[in-house]
Amino acid sequence: MRYRILTIATLAAACLPLPALAHPHIFAEARLEVVAGNDGNLAELRNVWRFDEVFSSSVLLDFDKNTDLKLDEKELAELGEVMRTSLADFHYFTTITLNGTAVGVQKPDAIHVSIDDSNQLLVIFAVKPEKPVPLKGKLTFGIYDPSMYTSIDFPTDGDLVAQGAGFSKCQHKVVRPDPDEVIAQNSSTLTDAFFNDPTGTDMTKLFATRLEVTC
């Protein structure tokens, strides 16, 4: 039980006591679909995360209660529920802003977990904003771990998409910040923030890939 909690806490970046650990240890490729509602507001964000083989193997060993070297439906459901609970404190690594103001997300109804043909962990879930988000002004959407323990990468720009008629008159683009430029522009702020509290800052958002939508 203790190891199982530590495994999910690692995913949720809850075990980062030292500055030396503030770099990625877990890697995932992601797809994000931002869906417009018929009422002119944001409906939900649909996530697909595919984790690296090392982390996937550790999860398999931890949740394989019957030791048959695979995860059955019951074991996968338990893993999904543990993740749904553990990641709540980290807002499911989801960021939404409306004209520069952050908007939180609701707890998803479920997190669906499977193991693909490459024995990699596949996680699928949708989150809704905690309050109405009108599709007006400038909106940004992204997925990142503020502790930098988990690296979430979008392999192509096509992996961040806006869907629905509500976005038909909006302009949208994928922004991939240049790390060198981010550091140069924010060197003093980043240094102060890191040494004051390396695990409690939100530095990662400066480096994170995001979808910007202007309506």
C-alpha cells in the first residue's frame, strides 16, 4: 500500500523535497482537445497521456495484485481511481486562462487507464472548468507539471486542437517557448523563485507548450 501511494505521488509530483530533484523523472506524450460547448462557453478539455516504458513498468509491478504480469480490468480501474484522487491537488496538470486569469477545473468523473501494445500506460480523461469560461478574448490551454518532475510533451502541433463551432471564428496557435529566451527574459525571477521555494513555484508554465485562442 505504501509503495502504491508513493508511485502515484511521484506521478503527482508530491515527493520533491530537494532542489536537485526539480527536473523530469517521468515522461509522457500527450494530446489535448479543447472542446467548445453549444452555449458559447468552454465545454471540456479531453486528455490523452502515454507514459514512458520505465514508469509504465513500475505501475504494472505495483498494481498487479494477482502477479500475472498484466493489469486486468479491476486493477486498471483501481489505478485510475487512485490517479483521479491523487492528481486533484495538482489540478490534473491542467491550465486554463481567460484574459490572463487562471480558471480551475473540476474533478473528472473517471480516469480511464489501459496498457497499449507497447506496454505503455495510456491515460484518458476529460476535465471541465469549475466556472463558465466564455469563448471571448484571449484564452490559453496547456498541460504541465509545475514541479517539473513529470515532462509532458506534445509531439506535434496537431496534438493540441480546438474543436466545436464555438471556435470557428477564433484564431488559434500552438506556442512552444524557446527555453533560452525564457531564461534570458526571466533570469532574476527564476533564480529568486527557485532558491526561495524550488518545489512550490510555478516556473514550468514559462516553458510549457500551450494552445492560445483569440476570439
